[in-house]
Amino acid sequence: MKIFVQVKPNSKERTVDEIGENRYLVKLKSKPQDNMANMELVEVIAEHFNKPKSAVKIVSGKKSRSKILEVK
């Protein structure tokens, strides 16, 4: 399943909000440096869908706030 994610790094809390069909707004505590926000994003999405982190892959947008993720 592919999902579209809008990321807000450097937030006070970690949240996942569904804003449409297969569209999510994810707030992360990490800063967008040294791939830390992407690693936290994978962790948060895996927890949200009750999947292992290995089942979540960033398909597009590694350096963007708009990303496409694949959840197996």
C-alpha cells in the first residue's frame, strides 16, 4: 500500500493524523538533519500500522516534506 505523507519536523509531539484517503500529516520531534527525521518517520508509521520498521520504505521525497511511503 502506498501512502502520501506531509512531514512537520521539529514538533513538540509525535502524531499521525489522517487528512484524506491514504494521506497523512505526521509531526516528528527530530530535526531534519543527518536523516534523523526520516528514521523517526519510518518508526512512527510502522507503529501506526502495527508493522515492523522493515515493512516501511520511503519511495519518494527523502529530502522533501512531502513523501510517498510504501507499507507492506
